[in-house]
Amino acid sequence: MSGTYREGERPRAWQRMLSGRRLDLLAPSPDDIAIEDIAHGLARVARWNGQTSGEYAFSVAEHAVLVEQIASTLNAEWENRWRLSALLHDAPEYVIGDLISPFKAAIGFDYKAFENRLLEAIHERFGLPRHLPDEIKAAIKQADRIAAYYEATRLAGFSEAEADRYFGIPAVPASLAALLSRLEASPVAKAQAAFLARFEMLTAPGTAASASP
């Protein structure tokens, strides 16, 4: 029976993946991480707790592609490994879900430490530094906030004043602003395929962030 353990038995802390891998959430191993599992999971996790307009939920997979696009546009000199870091910035959510920021704050630092351990294992799996340089982290965070502003105002029902209070009004090139203003959610299969396509492009042989087999 789910939730029932034999006396003295440790509660299950691993997640079975569709790839057949078994990921220990408390001590994640890079060997148990696969991009197919990440793409599958992120395409099925809704941003904003699903409180977005349109026929489909706006998924974390779509958000990840958006953040990478923003970061790459604003940092044209970046190597592919930093672009890949942007694409994977929320990758732990493929197994732990997307908790909204107010709830993360209420849970506190332990949750963030747990999330960071998983992200470090994901980075190692795909040939990225376990800890990103501060300037790269800051740039990805900036892109994340820009994406959040446009998601909030175009999909999640925020007024521009309300979004400005929480995310700040972003300063972006007019061409990027026009693109972001047309945000809409996609079906799960399309979001999953777009995420995988971007990953494959960034990790193609000869790039600075090719993934190990």
C-alpha cells in the first residue's frame, strides 16, 4: 500500500522515471538523469499553478525555452554551455514540480538546498559546472524575471503595475519585446519537442556543451 512501510524501513526517496532510471531525490546521481525524462516532466508541469489563460497550461518546458531565448538574445557572446545552463535553470522541477515563489519562501532554505543539489547533479550530467559563475547566474536570473513579467501580464492575469512591483518592467530590445508580447501556451507534445530540439542544438557535437552519452 502506498505510504506504508515496514518497521525500521526508510521511506522511499526515489522517483521511477519512464526511461527506467531510478533517481534518488536526497542523493541524486548524474548517472540517473536523462534529458528525455527532464523534457517529459517539464512539459507536464504548469507554471503559475496552472492559473493561466488559454486552452493549455503554460509549462515549465516552455518557460525554460523562453528564458534561454531571452538570455541568449541579451548575451550574444555567450558560449553554448551558458545557453544550456539557461535552458536547464528550472530542470529540477521535472521531479519536484514548480512551487510558486510565495510557497518557496514559506518553506525556507532547506527546500532551496534540496533543489540546488538536484540542479548540481543535472549540471554534472550534461558537462556544466556544478556551480555557475556569479555573472552567468545573474544573467539567467535577469532573463527569468523578464520571462516572468511577460508571462504574468500576458497569461496569468497580472496588471502591468502589479507585475512591475514583483518583477520590474524589463528593458529589452523592441524585437524581443514584440515576440514576448505574443506569448501563448502550447500542447504538451509540442512543448516537449521544442525543449528537446533546443537541447539537441545546444549540445550538438563540436559545441562547447556537448552532453556525455
